[in-house]
Amino acid sequence: MEEGSATTRPPLLKNDDYSYRKNRMRNFLRQDTHIWYVVKNGPIIPMKDGPDRIKVPKEILEMDSHEAHLFSINDRAKNTISCGLNINEYNRVSACETVREMWRLLEVTHEGTNQQYEAFKQKENESINEMYSRFTLIINGLKLLGKTYPENEIVRKVLRSLPKRWEAKVIAIQKAKDLNVLKLEELVGSLMTHEITMKIHDEEETTSKKKNLALKAEASHEPTESSDDFDPDMAFITCKFKKFITNRRDGKIRRSQTT
């Protein structure tokens, strides 16, 4: 019989298909309603009246047989879950005082890291190098939990994690490369090279815009005629000259009419 598949012993809790294994463990624990209760709510601690009638926990020797049985359920539940853990998982939760803490720590460790992987995206203003470093931490964390992905899946995950401005590059890589054999390091190197190219292009475009704005500003400050440049003598001469031209033209017109 496969290890962990018997109905009288707990199933193994491993990161591989953790959701499936967690459901199997939960179903096993729920066979005893008291065990499942302490998993979800914490240990059952019999209480007594203390000073000023404040409730305090009973000592073991103060409990009756029923209370002692309820109090022991926490340890029974811890032992049940421990039987389904490998040594690495057991070491992770061995310091937990209650089975509720143990169960929650397993949930956070496995489901939290998996969710980080599934939801991974490049952040705003994050470089490829920074994104890759953050992604590597998640991958390494999953490896410690026994979860590994084939390299071609990791390559595809990185491509899916890039924002829309990378769409053209992603399509180009998908067309030019066989993603089943593309190395992760080669992909990251290609993305970093393209990132540098985009940065240079953005800087050139910014410089060009600044030059255009400077030229427009310079043109708007060219000298123009103003009231400060008004010369009364020149205005008088101009007026006389215009009258002279007008009179001369009118005289020619009258002579031509009389002939």
C-alpha cells in the first residue's frame, strides 16, 4: 500500500499538490470532532475560579477525567499531524505549542509561497535584474518546501510576468526561440539587453523634446517693436513722406484726366 494512503493513519502533508494533501489531512482529522475543533479553535483548557473570581487554567491534577481527556486532545492532534510530516516539515512546526499554531504555520508556509509564485509580476519602475532577484527568492523558497518547477515552466512564468510595454519583445522571443529548451539565464540576459536599448531610446527622446522646447522658448523671446522704440521725429518724417507720395500720385491722375 502506498505510504500515507491507509485510512488508519494520516496522509502525508507535502508541498507537492499541497491543496490536495491538505484536504485529505483535514478529512482525516475531522473523523474526530474534538480533534478538528482544537485544530480550528485552539486547545480546550479547563478553567477554575481564581482570586477575585477571575477564571484561571486548572492544573493537571485538578482536572477530572473528562477535563483531562479534553485537555489532551491538543497533543493528540499535534501527534496526528506530525505523523504526516517529513523531517523538514516537522522541524518547521515542532516548536508550536498548539495544534492550531501548527496548522496555521503549515498553511502560511505552503499556500503563501505558492500564492507569491502564482501572483508574481514585475513591479512599476522595477528593473529586470531586480525582478529576477525577487523571483529567485520565491523559487528558492519553494525548493526548500520540496516544490520545484521545470526550467521551461519558469521561463514561461517570467515572460507572463512582464507588463504590456514588453509585449513586442515577448512575442519576438516566443517566435524566435524554442521555449522548451531556452535557458533562464539566456532569457534574462536578452531581457536586460533590451531594457538597456529601451532606456537609451527613452533618453534620446527626452533629450530631443528638451531641445525642441528650448528652441521654441528662444524664438518667443526675439525682440519686437514696442512703444519704448517710438521715435517722434521719425514718425513725423514718415507722415510727410506718405503725404508727398499721395499728393504726387493725385496730381498725375488730375493731369491725365484734363488731357
